[in-house]
Amino acid sequence: MSRKRVCLTTSDVDEGIKRKQKLDEKLTSLCKKAYELSILCDVKVGIVISIPEKTDVFAWPSLPEAQKIVNDHIAFPKHKVTIHNNFLQSIVEKREEEVRKVEETLEKMEMENLFNEIFKGNKLLNEVNVGEIKGLLKLIDVKRVQFEQRKIQVNEVVANNNVGEENNVGHP
């Protein structure tokens, strides 16, 4: 069965009447398909359409029934309705956290580069601004902590080796 295609062009002659007729045809077709879908799939179907020229809305099967379908869907425990703003806010917060981490990594790399430039003698300390000095101080603190941790690890390895050598004294 072939369908007749409805052309959606506008004309000057009886534009309002033709548009209203097309809208009515489309709504009738849509309601028929919704009814068939509800029977074939055993689901609840409701349609709510806001028409700009009218102050009220079109609802199928009726406005209270459509509202009941939406309320039942929202109240059903398996369905979690996420408010769009909250969803977007969570995405924004994740992106801000990623940006913050990238900025921290970039600042650390810049400070390491600056430290290496000063160490090599390519840049003098009097050429460094206050912000860069603060960054260098943070970098030095981090490196000092890493150095202390590494020192503890090396001392533990040396102590373990010494204990092993004492146990092997006199044995080939």
C-alpha cells in the first residue's frame, strides 16, 4: 500500500486553512499510529503537542490521561529522571577537573624546564619573576620529598643487603 506524500509548502491563498487541514491530518495520523503502537506492543502511549496559534495544547488520548502516563513513568522506580541542568553541571565539573589536572601538569613541566634552564646557566635568577620563583619553590619542595623517600628506600635496601651478608659470613 503506497502512501500519498503531503507537500509542506505554503501558499498565499487560504494559507491558514490549508495549514490547519494539514495539521489535522498529521495529528489524526499520529494518533492512529500511537494507538496501534499501544495495542501491538502493550505499552502506554500519550501525546502532548503545543500549537503556537492556540493557547491550549493538543493531548491524546486526553490531557489527564497523558499527564497520568508521564507521572506513572516518572514515579516508576526503575526510571530515574535526570534534570538536564544537573546532568550538564556534572559534565562541566568533570571537564573543569580535567582542565585543572592538565594545568597542574603544565605548570609542573614549565617549572621543571625553568629549573633546568637556571641549572644549565641559560637563565639567571634575576631574570625570573615572582610567580616563577613561587613555582620553583613548590617544585623544590616536591623534589625534596621525593629525594627523602628515595633515600629511605635506598637505606632499607642497603640494610637488607648488610643483614644478608652477615648471615652468609664463612659460607662460600
